[in-house]
Amino acid sequence: MSDLDHPAAPAAGRLIGRDRDLEFIRSHLNGSAVHGASLLLSGEAGIGKTALLDAVAAEARQLGTRVLRASGVQFEADIGYAGLNQLLVPLFDSFDLLDSAHRDALRVAVGIGSGPPPNRLLTSTAALMLLRRIADDTPLLIVVDDLPWLDRATTSVLGFVARRLIGSCISFLAASRVTSDSFFESSGLTEHRLQPLDEASLAELLHRTHPEMSLAVRRRVAAAAHGNPLALLELSAALEAEQRTAPTAVPSVLPLSERLQTLFAARVADLPEPSRELLLIAALEGTGDLAVIEAAGAGRAVIDDLEPAERDRLITISAPSRRLSFRHPLIGAAVVAQATAADRRRAHRALAAVLTDQPERRACHLGEAATGPDETVAGLLEQAALLRLARGDALGAVAALTRAAGLSPAPADESRRLAQAAYIGADSGGELADASRLLAGARRADPSAGESLYAAAAFALLLINKEGDIDTAHRLLVGAIETGGHGWDASDGALVEALFTLTTLCWSSGDPQKWRPLFRALDRLTPGPPDLLWVCAQTVADPARTGHRALEALDALLADVGENPTRVTRIGTCATYPERLADVREACQRLVEQGRAGTAPARRHLAALLHLCTDHYRTGRWDEAVHMASEGLVLCEQHGYRFFARKFQYVQALVAGARGDTETSTALSEEIVGWAVPRGAHGVQVLAFHTRALTALGAGDFEAAYRHATALGPPGTLPPYLPQAMAVTMDLVEAAIRTGRPAEAAAHAAAVRESAMADLAPRLAMLVLACEALTTPGDHAFDLFDQALRRAEPGAWPFDVARIRLFLGERLRRRRFTKEAREQLAQALRAFEKLGAAPWVARATAELRAGGPGAAATAQPGKGALTAQEWEIATLAATGLTNKQIAERLFLSHRTIGTHLYQIYPKLGINSRAALRDALAGLDLDDAD
């Protein structure tokens, strides 16, 4: 993810992005008494030289250093010693420290004495002597800004002084623009050039000054500023309030503030008119392709006409690559700002005339050249928007559609295009505020028209990510679909997109009734539903029953994922429950990297992150899963996708619960429920049921685990249209067995076996067999466990496999197959340790101890020997489990546990449960027999 995507909160008063520069200046000046302390800062205009000088000066004052300052001023550049006067004003009363010759010379030079002009060497020596004598009592820091604008006499004196500071307590710090000529002789002095701010610093600066700014606008401003903090702040200030939050309201070339125009436009204004005309074409062309610029500037001697701009360091021209580039992006913006509207339209028309082989770019130039409604150009822009969307440029598509709407003669077309732009913004672009604005514009454009499909789908997405409820969003979208004039044509893009959105709403609801309109619509599509939409419905709605039907079609989709971000992530969604995410892993990773670079739609970036999170969790890469979930949550917060945040919290809660971080897992689960319940999002709420059940299992609270697992549905049934029920099957069966509910466990294992879960994915088939093994008495269970484990390739699904090995090891130990039990338990323990699943490590360790050697160990002095079972009970009690919880875990009665603890206390030389942990810490594992 780009640093612009997640700005850190800035520390108040800190100079952003200049920590290393400040450290360099400190290290250079701190040795002033021995090495001398003259340092020149250089950098382009607005790079932050003055801010650094101010920061160093303020820090010096706090340390007791006296600071003398001067700044070059253009209108004083012809006044001799004007800068020296400015610098020495605070020391006028100290001139008497000098002998009369030097005192009088200095007084005449700075204009407070009369007499003939003093010799420059005499004046320079006088200034140096005065500064040294002042520094004998108090360290001095001389700070000079805008060095090139100082008068020549002053720069001569300052150069003389700067080279003669060794052995004094004087530091000299000056700043100059890198491209400016100066009379100051800098040879032999250390120079430090300030570099542009990095992305993180730009993001922090924007966050401090304009926290409301849209991420897309933030990226545009940062790109145009090119690391220049002044440009960043001025470009932001030049935008109107609406433009800061709505990317489509921002013009193609950012407007310049008066200050930026002063900095950049003045140099452009001095160029010959032919040069300015070609620079305008180059700025609007955007890519720097010299061949296009030459073609658009037909009839001109392009290279010759550009020579003045190149000589003035405004542009560079690369002969080998035939590319023109502006030295700074704002030079191009200044060119555009200085041109008249007629000049800009003329340049756009010239570019459109030569870009006949690039319809997308041609349409955009025609759109900028248009002066009024033009359906032909609007149609070309609409086609260009689809091309942009296909390659992942959602915001570019929104901009093209918005411009097309503005050129649409018919209100109905204007409304339709704005609605489509709103939908793309909400569904892909990550700009919900802008989507809401566009949707309102669509309604104003044609108030008499009914809600279009794009408008209804956009409104549904806005609703579920704000304060609306699933029922309302579902009702409105279904109404628009069933009353639309699409004729159930499967090639109607708006209809297909609406049905994809409806799929999201149905899944979120967890209500079987909500799916009926979707399947009814799929049946009515002619000639039939698109493959991707049909597979999505089969694998997402009720995959335990219908998912296997779509596997062949899913495999065909996976064989041709492509690079279209929307297609990639939708195929990933189809692959989630059939557990084919490995087949889209590479495409999703590529999409995530593009999203971090700001070149992929935000919603697709989120979806790719979610697919990778899910894949990482199942395959045991938990740290990666948590990291990507955190990244996803930041994106959700930035873009307002509150609905999608719950899925990332779900992954984090699963990992936290499995690792024993009950507090974190519980807090995340509560957030999921707190969001889902008021919105009627039962399909989201059940995610929390899963995390709570898993967390309770790890903690040994099997009664709570059973309660949470059965919250999805009663044992013996696999709830329809709740795909998450498949993930909780083994949790429910284990909890039922450990709480003395064998009938319920067997009923649920049978329901799972009778479903099509096992046909959907190998891991699910493994879970089905494990559930059957857990509920099967006798030695036949061992065969079922073996079948389950054979479903897993080496290293696959480590957490699930380790749990099954733990179950098998427990069963083997109870049947006295000690060696076999230890093999299974040892493998489970290693897997749990690698995952960091602390509660499960404790369970596996306790089982291993319980199955240890049978010979009695010699008691340590003052302590009795514990049996294997006593050791296990003591270990569990030391973790804080109650007698009832220990009894559930070990298949004993709570009274038996109490009896054992009564016998354990005297053996350990203690008399209370609170002392167990410390007592056990003093024993070696060999004490257990």
C-alpha cells in the first residue's frame, strides 16, 4: 500500500519529513568550536529551506545560542550592504567593542555613520571581529535566507566571514535556490541539497492540513507537487471544498494558486509565443510523446521552437526516446493556467485529430474541446469509460462518464451516465462521497424518470456502507430489477451489475427468502445468465448443497482469470467456498500490489486482500493473514467501506482466538455483531458465532463453544444459505461431544455427511470425515481418522490437520495405544507451536504428559510424585479452568476433578488452587509418571 493511503498522525510542531536533514545540520554545527560551522542549504523553490532555517534557529535559541538573521530581498539587491545592515541591527550598540578604525568602517558600511566608503577588506574584518567578540560570551548562529537576493557587498562580507570561523563559537547557515545565480562565493564550504519529500511525509502533511481530502484527490495533488511541500499546500488550497472530496469535480490539470503562479508561471510568460503554444500541447498531451506533439503542432519547427524552453531549464528533451518532460509537473500546470480557454480547446482539437488510432485518448480530448452538448462525443466518452474500467482505472471511467453526462443533450442520457458513474465509484472506485454526489446529480438531471438499475445498485452499496439496513437495500434493488425495461437481456450490463450487487445483499442477509428474487431473475435471463454470474450464485448462496454443480464451470473460469480487476476478484469470490483460492492467488497478489501503488480500484484491492487473507488463514500463514487484514481495515476506514471491514475483522478474530488472545477476539466479535444486528445482516453476524466458538474451544469452555456453534442452527441441520455453517461443523461436533451431547454430535455429523460439502473441496471432505470419526465408537473411528488425514497433502491446512491429530491422539491414548498416540500428539504439538496457537499447544502438551511413561518418579524432597492424570489436571487447573471445564475436557465428572485436586495439593506442598502455577513451575516434566 502506498504511504499516501495510510498517513500517520503528525506530531504537533514537528517539521514533517526533514528529520534526517535536521540531524545532518545539527551534526555539522555542533562541532563549530573545532571544525568551523559554515553550511549552505540548497533546493528548489518551495522545497522547505526557510522552514528548516526557522526550525534550526528556534532550536538554537532554546539551547542559549544568540541568533542573527538576514533575508535577501529583490528590491534591496542594488543597495550596498543592505543585507549586512539587516544582520547586524541587533549589534549596533556593540560596535564600541571594536577599535576606532574597524568601528567607523562598519558604521559607515551599515549606514549609521558618515564618511567615505570603507575598504571592503576592512569592513569584512570588522564584521568578523565583532561577531567573534560577541561569541566570546554567547554562542552565535548566523542564519541567512534567499542568499542570491542579497546585495553583492553583503555576500562578499558573508563569504569572508564564513571561511574564518574555525576556533570560534559561531555557526553560519545560509539557504539558496539551486538554480539561482549568486555573488556569494561558496567554494570550499559544505553544501547540503534538500530533496523532495517522500510519500509518507506528503501524506502526513496533507493529513495535517486537509484531513477531509479524498484519497484519490490526495494522490493527484501529491503527484503534481512532486515532493515540494509548498506546492502541496498551495495546490490543496487552490481546490474548492467540493473538489477536495470529489475526484470527478477536479479538472484534468490542477489549478494553481496565485503563489504558485508567481513561482512557476513567470518563467513561462517570458517565452516566445510559438514555444508557449507547443508547451501547451505538450502539457495537455500528457505522455511526452514528441511524435504526437510534433504532429499536433503541424507547420511548426517544433524542436527549434522548444529550444528557448529547454535552454531556460523548463523542459528536457530526450533524443533517443523521443520524449519531452517538464522539469517539474507544475511547470506544465502553469502553462495551462496561462493559456486562454480558446487556446486550450484549440490544442485539444489538434491532439484529437492526430490520435485517431487511440480512441480512448481521442475521446477525452474531444470532450475537453467541446463547448456544448454533443451526443457523438458523449458516446465516445462512454465507450472510453468502459475501456478504462476494463483495465482497472475505475476513477478514470467515472471521470469520462461524468464528462459524457455533461455533454449529453437528452436528460435521460445525462441521468443514466451519471448513475453509471455513481455505481462504478461505489462498487469499484472507493469514492463513496463522490458516488453519492453523482447519484444526486442523476436524479436532478431527469426527475421524471424512475430509478435506473445503476442508480439502484449504487444506492444499495451506499446504504449498506452507511447507516442503512440490508432489508431496505434489498427491497429497493429488487424493485428496480423487476420493473426495469431491460427485457431480461443477459447482455444488459446494468442488469448484470445489479444482480451481482444483489448477490452481495443476499449473502449479507443470511435469509433464504432474500435469494428467491435473484434465482428468479437468473431463470428469466435470455439466452441465459453469464457464466460468472451463474457460478457466483451457485457457490456463494448455498455452497454446501449447490456449489458442487458449478465446479466444472468454475474450473473453466479459473483457467482464464485474466487481468480485469473486477473479473479477477469475482472469480475469487466464486472460488472462496469451493476453496480454489490458490488458483487466483497470483492474480490477487498482483492486484494488491497495484492497489498499493494506487493503480487498481480500491474495492478490488479490498477484495483481493480478503481472498488472500482467507487463503493465508486456511493454509496456516496466519501472520500474513493478520497483516493483510490490518491493511484491509485501513482501506475500509479511508474509503468508507464499513460493510467490508467486518470480513477483515473476522479473519483477525479467528487468528486471535486460535492463539489464545481471547480479549482481542472477543472485542472484534462484538464489533462484528454490533454492526450487523442493527442492519439485519445475519449473514455477517454468523461470522462472529464462528470466532466465538473457536475461541471458547481453545479456552476449554466447551459449553460456551456449543452455544455459539449452535447459534448458526440447531445440531443435526446444516442451515441453508449460511455458507459459514460449513466452517463451524467440526467445532460444533467437538463441543457437543465434550459437553456430554453425543446424540447431537452424531446428528450433526450425519447432516454434514448427507450434504454435498465433501464434494466441494478436499479440506471440507476431511472435516466431514473427522466429524464422522469423532462420533463413531470403537476401532472403526481410527480408519475414519486415517481417511480424513489422507485427504491433506503434506503441509496443507496445518491447523485443521493438527486438530484432527489431537482428536486421534486422545482416542488412541484412551485405548492404550501409547506409542501411536504420542506420534499423533507430537505432530499436532509441533503444528500448533509453529502457528502460535497457545491454547492448543497446552492441550496437546497435556495429552502428551497424560500418555507419558508409567513408572513412578521419585518425589523431590518435600513433594510427592504426581501421576500422569494428576499432572494433567493440575496443569489445566493452573491455567484458570474451573473443575467443570476440566471435567468436560477430560471426559470426567467435576467431582472426580475435585477429588484429584484434593490429593494433588499435599503432594506439591500447597494448600490452595492459587499456588498451583508456581508449584508446577518448580517441577521438571520428568516428575510426571
